[in-house]
Amino acid sequence: MSERVAIVDYDCVCSAGAELGHAWQCLATNQSGIRRIDRFDPEHESLLGVSTVAYAGQVPLSFDAIAGSAERLAKWCEPGYHVVKLLTTRLLHRLAFDVSQHDPQRIALLGATVLTSQQSRDVLHRTGRADSKFILNQCQNIPLAAAASEHGIRGPCFSVSSACASSGHAVFIAAQFIRAGIIDAAIVVGYEFPILPSSVAGLDWVSALYRRDEPNDRAYGDPTAASRPFSFDRRGFVLAEGAGALFLSDLDYARRMGWPVQGMIRGGYLNADADHLTRASVDNVKTLRCRGHRLHQCARDVDTARRRRRVDGAAPGLRPAVAADSDRGEQVADRPHAGGGLNTRADTDGSRHEHRRGPADAQSPS
């Protein structure tokens, strides 16, 4: 056991693209996945505030497509149930994973989510129809258990829920399991599908979301201008849906299996100081300033690397770094870019700041 944790593969389904290559192409060409909500019609919803929330980051797939068919979605109405299977299958297929070559109890499947059961509740509210799977959909572990069963995985299988820090915490736990010798490898899937009237209303009631209610606002006619958390004229965050997955492995085990090594998990840390839902504590001001400095440094590093190597940002081999170097960050990783040699670092201390940013943007006078 090397105690070194390798990032073997990763993928996503997000508003910028239905898979990682498309998402990177979208972002590298300065496009946006933010558009008008069409999962439902906000203007015809009766819940207070929903009609003013017009934009969201929607996955460019129907829920039927994510599930594989309308029949499958009708059987299990939670998109999270299906997206976990989708991403797990993608990763394992690319690695030519054969469970018979492994100890199935040493392969883990961990998840991370917060509001995963909203769709089934919405269906029950709208139809009043009895559904034997309704109560199962309220259990965040069911999507993971279903995917694990499908692929013969029998190791640790559970979900982490810690607001916006959930995925970071799940990756940290998986890495610690590998370092401790409990498992050889782990798939970690973070997912969320909150674009529903009840979720939109709940977040709007705490003044968290961008509202399309000011004709003079620059995003009134342009959805791509609505998400601007670092601007002086920020007005709340834009809700989005999607999922991301990582395949982690002990480094020596990955090499024995012939798996690629895309990067390394360098370390991690967990803490809790969410004493206020919308306001960052004074003690964290230095950390926030440090984050801003590192983001600027990241941008300069990437720009320098592109000039030196004459690499187009949309090139297939160039993907965003998952990187950090902080004594307080939830998860620290180091991912070399195309061509190697670029060591990009950024603070990823989301447990203290990310879940506060939207509400703070809407409520602070700055």
C-alpha cells in the first residue's frame, strides 16, 4: 500500500455539457450553460418568488435521456438515481473494469448530495399517486446501492451530505479509506437536481437567487450575465443541476491494473465554522483574500502555459486542474495539464464560504 492516492479518471454531466469533453469545450470557448428555465414554467407557478427566478444551469439532456428511456424514468423518477448509474458506467467502461479481477469488497462507491429527493416529492404533490418507490427515493444511498449492485461492487457504499461541501468531503473520505488500506479504489459521485418550484422558492425566500425583476439589470435580457458572484453588482447566485464523478485508486494498485494516472490527491482537511448562513466570519477575511490572489495566479499560470506550448484551450488533452494548496482546504489535489509541468494551486475551502456566497451577495451592501 503506497498511501498515495491517484486520480485515475473523471467525468461530468453539467449545464456546460453532457460529458466532460463538451463541458470543457463550452468553457474554453467562453460560452455559458446558463439559460432560461424550462424544466417548469416559472411564470405559472403560484409559490411566492418563483416567477421572478427565470434562469438556471440546466443539463442539456432531458431526464428521459439521462435515465435511458421514458419507461425507466417513470419507474424511478429521481434523475439522481439515473445519473449515478450513468457516470459510474462511463468510468468503469473506459477503464475496462472487470470486477472479477478485484476484491469487490475493496472497491467503494461514495456519493454526495443535498436535495436529491425533490423530484419524487414534486411528482407526489402534483399527482397524488401512490408509488412504492417513493420512500426509497428519500434515501440518498439508494442511487449508490443500485449502481454498485449493477457492477458487482461490494465495498463501502454511502452518501455524504454537508451542504455545498458534500462532494469535497466525500472525496476526502474516499482518499482516507485508500490511505488506511480499507479499500483499493473508489468511485465518488456528487450530484444535484434542484431545479423545481419548491427548491427555487425555498432558496428565493432566503434571498439567495438571482431574480429577473429589474429591466435595467444587465442580465435581464442575457441569462449568461446573471451569474457574477465576484462583481460589484452581484445579485445572488444562479441555481444549477448536474453531477461529477472521480475514480480514485491507490497508486500502486492503479499501476498494477494498468490504469492511467491523471493526477494525485496530495492531502486534505475538514473543519466546521458555519456559525452564520450568509456572512463570512472576520477570521476568514485573510483566507478570502488569499483565495482571490491564488485565482489570479492560476489564470496567469494557465495563460503562460498556453503561450509556451501553443496549446489551444479547447484541445482534447487539456482539462481543468483540480488543484489546491491550503492548510484549511477540504481537498487538495495536483493535476498536471497537457504536456506536464504545470503545477496550479488554488484554495478550495468551500465548507466555509461557498454555501454563504449566494445569500451574502444578495444581502450585503457591497
